[in-house]
Amino acid sequence: MTSRLWLRLTFVVAIVLLAFQVALRPIRFEGLIPTFQPPRVYLNLGLDLKGGSRLVFRALREDASVEDLQGVKRIIEQRIDQLGVVEPTIEILSRQKRIVVELPGIQDPQRAISLIGKTALLEFVDTGTTQLPPGAKWSADGKKVTLPGGQSIALPKNVKFTGADLQSAQAAISDIEGPVVNFQMKGEAAKRFEDYTRENIGRYLTIVLDNEVISSPVIRSTITGGRGQISGGFTNLQEARDLAVLLRSGALPVPMEVEENRTIGPLLGRDSIERSLKAAYIATILVIVFMLLYYQLPGFLASLALGVYIVLILAALTGLNATLTLPGIAGIILSVGMAVDANVIIFEKIKEELRLGKTLYTAIETGWRRALVTIVDSNATTLIAAAVLLWLGSGPIRGFAVTLTIGVVASMFTAFTVTRVFVDLVAGTRLAPRLEAIAATGGRARAAA
Amino acid sequence: MQQPSWDIIGNRKWGYLFSLLVIIPGIIALAVNGLNLGVDFTGGTFLDLRLEKDFTTGQVRQVLDAFGLGRSIVQKGAGHELSIRTRFLSEEERVKVLQALRGKFGEVTVLRADEVGPRIGRELRTIAILGVVIGLLLQVVYISYRFKSVRFAVAADLALLHDILVVLAAFSLSRKEVNSSFVAVLLTVVGYSINDTIVLFDRIRENLSLRAREPFDRLVNRSILEALVRSLNTSITTILAIGAVYFFGGPTIRDFAFGIMVGIATGTYSSIFTASPILVDWHLWSLRQKAQPAEARLPLVEPSPVPAASPSGGAGTTRPQRKHKKRRK
């Protein structure tokens, strides 16, 4: 074995060890003392694998400013806090007047949407002597009310207090009313509330959320201290809790609507991981079996290189902090199939050289050199496709483009370093004749001739 | 070499015919039915649910009818799974629909929900078209740069068009849903198809520079046979891999894997049975146009060959004759 081959072998081993450490972290460094830990995969999973929701909200007012959207973002953050979502992301797309919210691992996306997207404008409306049933809705201009039955009555919305006057809100269970929301008004508002209730005993102070009547209580006595209670209209404690959350976080400065909702339930996410892992194992085994059957010893060496290739991909994904999506896994599996291509091209060239009567060493050398241009050029087209997808695709598709790109680059790297070293190593041993046997694969007619 | 001496070029009309047998029904299907666009592009709501009890699509449709959604697409999957595709539902509407389903069939688990507003649907459609157009343009530019010869480039472009039509035909005929990931399918397939054509055309050019005297159609046929093993082996390993995704990867990714599988098969097919025969027919056509055959062949050899074409230095002078004799026996 030549010293250059030793050098290359050392290089390959070093790369593999480094990749293994990056991808699976078998050794943990705490300070200067390394400790061993069981190797495992450290990959970010996309929403389609771990389950979760991606929601796109759009401001309903065209003139919504960046400040408005930032206000919306702050409020949405507070509301999400109450949902107990780990690592949500909220992104403002100010030009499109959109806010993109990602909620990984959320169990109840329905509740999330209604909680996050509600404008939650709370109003206390003086409806005089009219009591309105829950569910009655004010028109947008605040001039008439449509009753649940369908008929509408003219009734101007005379707003006395709003959610902005609230200091705090808490859900509770009352013996008589069931689930309720207790609220506390801010100092100045509390004083106004006291004056107002003193002067309007016997009249109805209707509580309205986003133009919809929650309840329409009558003022029985002066309310001091700014304490009040919203009751009725809640079917369970959860609803009362959600309203309390909304009231605490305040109303959105601009009403928002859900424009896009992509939700993958936790069940489907887990299912996707399991199935795609299974597909990955089967794909790898099938490819290896094919290579062994067709190319025998060189096929075995290429399969070893494939193992290195998979570790390299994991390391690259982990190192780049990329997010793995379901199409991304498909991209890796696809690239496993395509990775073999470089080896196939090289082996076929070596085969030709051998059949021309070259020695094994010369055939290996020329085979690799002749294959280089073809491999680089042919992979360029896949990289072009991946680049466009990376640029224009979103979420899962971008994940596919990422793994495909990493896969193509890694496959070229392994074919030209790892497989080469393996083949050179074996060429210097007793097994060399078995390498030469490649010339006989794929039809023996000519070899015999 | 080792391959049987199939006369692929001599029988190229069968290759064309087979392509047309797929593409013409595909174009008709495209013209008549179009593509089955998913909610990504049309806007709308797609719900993938799991119900507690057994059900029939008719029962589900009854429930939907109450909301004026009777025309939704309702499908029953394995294990009490239900998928509904319908117009874009407001949050309120969706809650009510789910409540109604719960009322009738017990607990309903949402496996997946895709809701796309009409505006986003339009945007996604624009981005998809833009992506395909830009992707194809870049590939065509790359092909022109790579082959430098008009004939090779146009033949490769036609093979690319062939593969796109076949994949579109496959999706149109099978009524599989076309959504955002279809763009990824198309571009990947196109990349793969050109990859395959490049490897084959490089072989033709390599042989052209070594064996200028061999009739062009024979030379192409020989090149195809020489490149065949690589081409098939790569397709086989890739199809084995993506086939595993198709069969075991679950329903979410199945259509995606289907598209890539079809594309890889046609990508391999088109290099051999479309791109190369076009090259030959173009050559024969220009021979008939010109009196002097030798001149007509010149432009094929003339573009400076890629480095791969003159690989092993001195070996080139002895090699062609050896191979030549064996083959001609």
C-alpha cells in the first residue's frame, strides 16, 4: 500500500468519524471531559412529521400598518402562551399583510385557530330597555342587530366600555351561573363603571364580543371597585377560560382572517415517520441487494460507501440545522437510488477499460477520470431543479429540495473519495482478481470470446 | 460489447409509436378533463378524518348536504378513514360540519386538514407555473450550453418535453391530484431525464470523435447499447428506492412517489427511444437535403467535444479499430 493511499484512507476515516459525531453525537463534550452517550438522531422535524398547524392570517383592512401587524403579533404570542405550545414561530409578512403562525405538536388545532384568530373586541353596550338574546349580531356599521331567529331590529351600538378598560380577567365556576369570567377594570375605568351603573339601574348593559352578544344582563345595583362578571353563553369551563385568555391578551388592533390552515394531526405525523423509515430501510436493502447481485465485490464496496453516504447526509442535515419533512425523507431515499448512479458509471467505465486489456490499476485510474465529467455534468441538472424548488417552494417542498441537494453533493463526494479508497485498498490485496471479475458482469459472451 | 446486438435505431418507429400511444390519449385526457387540481391550486378545504363508526359516503354526503356542500368530493379510505374535499370553509362552517359529523358518527379525529383561501390558491398556482417555467428554461439553457450543438440540444429538449407530457398524461389519466408537490415531481423528473440523456449523448459524441467513418445510425445504436447497462442499472436502483416509498411510505407521499417513478421510467425510455432516434432522423433528413453526405455529418462532430470525449490519450487510436472489428464480424 502506498503512503498516499494511507493518507487518503486516513482522510476518509476522519471524515466518517466527524460526520458520525455531528449526526449522532455519541460523545458529548462538557467542558473538556468527553462523556459517552447513546447515539441518536438530532434532526428538526417539520410540521408534517411531528404534527402541528401552520396558519396564515391576513389583515382584513388594506391599510393595516407594520405597527398594527406587530401589535397583532404580540397579542398572538400571548394567546399562544396560554395554549402551551412548545416553540411556536410567528412571522410577519408585512408586504402581504400576513402573519404566519406555526404551532408544532398542537393537539387541538381547532381551538388554536379560534383562540388566535379572534379579534376579541369586547364591548359593553348600553341597550337601554332592550334585552338581547345571546348570539344576536350587530351589523358592521353598528346600526342594527340581527337576532338569532333572523329578523333584524334597528338599535344603535352605544358602546360604554371596551376590553381595553379591563385590567384582568379570570375564568371561574359559579354555583348559580356555571362557568363565568370575572373581570377587574382599570382604576379610571372602574370609577366610570361605578358612576355609570349608579345612574343606569334597571337598564341593560349588553356584553358583546366581536359584534356578537354574549349576554345581556340588567344592572341591579351600583357596582363599586370595577369588578364584574360575564356569565351565560358558556357551555363549559374551557370556553370561559378561552374568553379570559382573549380578554387578558386584548383585542387585535386589526381584524384578521384565516387564509390558510395546514394541520397534520399528531397521529398522521407519527404514522408518516414510521412508514417513511420503513420505506427507507427497504429501499436501502433493495439497492444494496441489487448492487451485490450485479457487481459483486465492487458492489459490496459501493454498498459500504452507501453507508458512509447516509451518515454524511445525516451529518449535513444536522450541521445545517435543516428541517426534515416527509418529502425530504422521500428526497433522501430518492438520492440513495441516484447515489448508486455515480458508482454505476464508474464501474461501467472500469469494465470497459478492463475489457480493452488494461491492467487493474490503470483501469481504475482511467475509469474514475473518465467518469468525473459525466457525473458532475449529469448531477448539475438535478441541482438546477433543486435550486428552483429551494427558491420558490415552501415548507415540505423546500425540505425535499434541501435533502436532494445535500444528497447529490454527498453522492459525488462519496463516489470520488470513499468508493475510490475502498476499491484502491482492495486492488492491493488477494481480492484483486475479484475486482477484475467486474469485466465479466452483465453478459459473459464477449469476455469468453 | 457484452450486450445483445439489438437494433434499437432500426426499429425506432416502434419507439415513437409507443410514446405516441401514451402521449396522445394523455393529451386528449388533458384537453377533455384537464388535471385534477388539488386545493393548493383551486382553493378549498381538504379534510382527512378518522371516524369511530363505520359509515357510507352517502351518509356523509347527507350530513354535508345540510350545509349546501352536497357536491363535495367524499372518499372512504381504509379503517374508517374519510376524506372530504370541498370549497373553502370559514372557521365557523368547519366547526359546524365537524360537529354534525360527530353527532352522527361519534368521535371524529382530524388526521389532516388543508384549508386554502382563494387568494392563496391563486398565488400558489402562479408560483407553481413560474417554478415550472423557470426550471424548464434553466434546463434548456443548460442543455444548450452543455451540448453546444443545435441538434443534440433540440433532441434533448424534445425528450424533455416527451417526459413532461408522459407525466402529465399519467396524472390526467389516473385522475391523481395535482398539488404544490407536483412541481417538485416535474422538476425532479426533468433533471433526471436530462441527466440520462447527457450520459447517452456524451457516449455518442465520444464515439463520433473516435469513429468518424461509421454510419451515424449504427454509431448511435452502438452508443445506446454501450450506455444501456449504466442507464438501466441507475433507473433500476432509483425505481427500487422510490418504489419502496410508493408501496411503504404511506398515502400522504404516494402520489409524489408515483410521479417520480413514472418520470424516471419515461426519462430512461426517452433518452433511448426518443432523443437518440430524433438525432438519427434529423441526420438522415439533412442527408437527403444535401447531395454530399460527408458535409452533413460535419456539424455533428464539429462542436468541440467535452473533455470526456478524449479521455485516455493515446489509447484512443488503437481502441476504435479493435472494437470495430469485433462488432462488425
